[in-house]
Amino acid sequence: MNKNAIKHIQSLLIIVLAALSLYLYSDRRTVVESLTRKIAAIEAANEKEREDCETRIALLKAEKEREPAQKMLKPGGTPILDLVKKLPTDPKKVRSGALGEMSQTLKMDEKQEMQVRAVLADFDKAKVQVFEKSKTEKRFIFDPLTMKRINEVRREAMVKLAGILTEDQLKVMKEKNFDLKLGIREMAVPEGSAR
């Protein structure tokens, strides 16, 4: 083979390798984007499921306080599994019911109720912003930093509520787990790097 043919073959090999590298890079990028979308969908589903579980637990605790455990076990009593099946799974409905119950229990006036609704609406907006920020940072929902940020938003909501409710109302709200039912109780953050 002459030198010209060898140079020609080398040029072709370089072109083929460059094309193959571009193809593999493009294919990898497509796979990464696809996996990122799947992870985001799974995280959103997990967050909804977590909120749903927290709500169910809070409602079960509230039901347990109202109805003695012995009655649940007696014939004619309401079995726990039946209670769980009857629990609403839509967080908005649960919150609306909890807010109505809280309003009655705390004997809130109309002005207080409107102010509490405004605080909860602000809380929802802030929570969405935290999740959006975590999504852009490619953090999972249960990432310690994400959970810390959510707790900060919850803390801000509680501070605002403390300015609306009386000291006694605030105490009863916590005793009756309304902060949990409304989704504004701070949760434990797992140990880990909160970068």
C-alpha cells in the first residue's frame, strides 16, 4: 500500500470514529433525558403518596381519639380497615375537611378563617417553588436539603398562623393534630449531606 492510500484510510477511520462518537453521545443524552423524566414522574407520585399517607395517619389518630379502641373491636364497632377504606385520598378534600373541623374546634371567627386560608394558599405556592427548585437541581423529594427547605416553608406558615390565632387556639391546634392534617407540621429530616 502506498502512503496516499494509508492516509486515505486513516482519514476515513477518523471520520467513522467521530460519527460513532457523536451517535453514542446523542443516544446517551436521549437515554439520560428519558430517565430524568421518569424519575421526575416517580418523585411526583411519591410525594403525593407520602402526603396521602401522612393524611391517613393523622385521620386515623384523630378517629382513634374520638372512638375508644374497645369499641373498634366489639361486634357492631367500626373495624380499623373499614375506617382506612373510607378515608379520602384527595389531599385538597382532606385539607378542606380539616380546616372546617379546625375552625369549629378553635371557634375561629370569619376573619381568622379567611386569614388561615390565605396562609395555606401561600404555603402551597411556596411548597411548589421548593419542589421546582429541587427538580432543577436534580434532587429527589426525600433529599435532606429538599426536606429542610419544605420544613422552612412549614415553619413560616406556622409563624404566620401564630400571628392569626390566639395562644390557646394554637395550643389546641397542635394538640388535635390540625397542623399535621393541614400539612404544615415540620417533619424529621434524615441525616445526610444537605448541600
